[in-house]
Amino acid sequence: MILPSVIDAIGDTPLVSLDRVVAELGLSGRILAKLDYLLPGFSKKDRAARTIIEAARASGELREGQPVVELTSGNMGTGLAIVCGVLGHPFIAVMSEGNSPERARMMRALGAEVVLVPQAKGSRPGEVSGDDLARVEEAAQRITCERAAFRADQFARPGNPEAHFHGTAPEIWAQSGETVSVFADFAGSGGTLAGCAAYLAPRGVRCYAVEPTGAEAIGGGDRSTPAHPIQGGGYDMDALAHLKSADLAGTVTVSGNEARDHARLLARREGIFGGFSSGANLAAAVQLLRGPERGGTVAIVICDSGLKYLSTDLWDDPPPQ
């Protein structure tokens, strides 16, 4: 089948059983990985980008040729660069300098204008804090006004969770033969988790938010050490609008080192080249199968590609096997 555009290639990613990881770690249960890093922009955010833009065009809120602005860690921006480029909208991505430079280079290659915002005092390169995100939000609001642009606003627009309610979750449910008992996802904007929980929880699936150790805002836990290397989420924000009414079974905390180690394990044992948040999701699934969900079937999303982290320490001299 010939697709009319690359936008139509967004969705229907494979679901893969991580049997080699489960066997190596001696786990009781199963882990299923949704390979959204294979989407055109190499991340799950392509789904939300498409849904938000198509809904805004259909309602008339986004006019033909009108610019689009968005705050991004790079993944949503990449998805928007693709969708906006195909549909004829100039796109301005506003991103913290703390994110890996591969993301900015990819967005520019896709035709986006990228505005990099300096990090807040005390922030470390490669780690985007809540204060950093606040600076990016301020810049995004200003640029939206200056350009008379449409703000994609992944943290608030319903198209974000709707993309996963209508796409990611039913795909997982059908591909697994309706056998999934647990879903876990690292929370950035919360759209994937909220949309999947809305679809899966009524079907008896227990859904968990994954957070960085020391930045546990969703679970109301320790918030004493919010710095972490897991880009694209864990911003230690007091409220994520999409998760306000989400039916969650609980939260799982993962350290930066655990995310890094499990991303390397995923690549080495399963040939799946994911990023930090993918490693965090695998680490959370392992915790759940060793604890409250022993014997269950845990579904996770491979959120983005490891190619977006080649300048970070994620792939620095992984231990030989």
C-alpha cells in the first residue's frame, strides 16, 4: 500500500516480547515493548503531534499557513516538524539548552526553527529541571504572541492523551491478544500514560507512572534530589493536567543509573536501541515483576531512539559482555 504522506505512517508500531531480558534476569512474568521509536520522528510524540495539529486544522483554530510554536525536549518538536512540514505550517521549537544537541539538529534538518533557551542557574547540561522548563515555557509564550502562532501545548491539549487512547493503547491490547495486565510509562507531559490508562484501566489493566528517584511529584514521594539524566520528563512539576483524573495503580521510581543500565541491557540483549526513558520503563517493568505484579504481563513503550543520545553518557563505554 502506498501512503499519501509520511504522516500516515504514524501508528501501528510492533509489539515485541522481551523474552531474553526476562530470562537473563530470572523474572516471573512477561514484558512487552511497544516500539514507538520506529515512528518517522523516532519517538512516540509523533502520535500526539499528528492528533493535535489535525484537530486544530479541523476546528479552524489553526489556519492554513499559520505558524506553530511548542515547548519541547526534542521529541514533540520532531513530530511537529514532520507534521507541520507536510501540512505547510512554519514550526518554531523552543527547547532548553540542557537537552541533547542531536534533537535540535534533527528538528532543523526537518525544517524547524529552533530556539534554545539557556538553563537556569545551577542546572547541569544534559539534565532539564523544572526551573529550566519554566524558562522555556516563558519563551514559548512570548514567541507565540510575537508570531501570531498556534500553540500546540502538549501539556494541556486533549489531543495528546487522545492520540494514545485511540492509538497506542488499543494497539497494545489487540496485539497482545488482550493479555496485558500492567502498563507502565515514564511521565513527561503525561499524555501517553493518561490516554493509555483511560483505555486500559477499564479492561482491568493496572497502570503505573514511572518517575525519577528524588523527583517524585506524581506519587507525592521524595523530591529532595530532582536532578536526573532522563530527558523528556520527570520535571518535578506539582501538577500534570493530563494525569489529574487518570486511573493509576501507583508509581514506580527509577534512578538515572537504573535507566541507563536497562537501556544498555535492552540494546545488548534485545537489539532495541532506545533512549533514557525507554530504559526507565524497562527498569520499572522489572521492579513490578519482582514485586507487586509478579507473574503478570507488563507493557511498556520504547519512547524514543538511542540515536538521540549519542552525545550523552548513555552509550559511554558500556560494559563488555
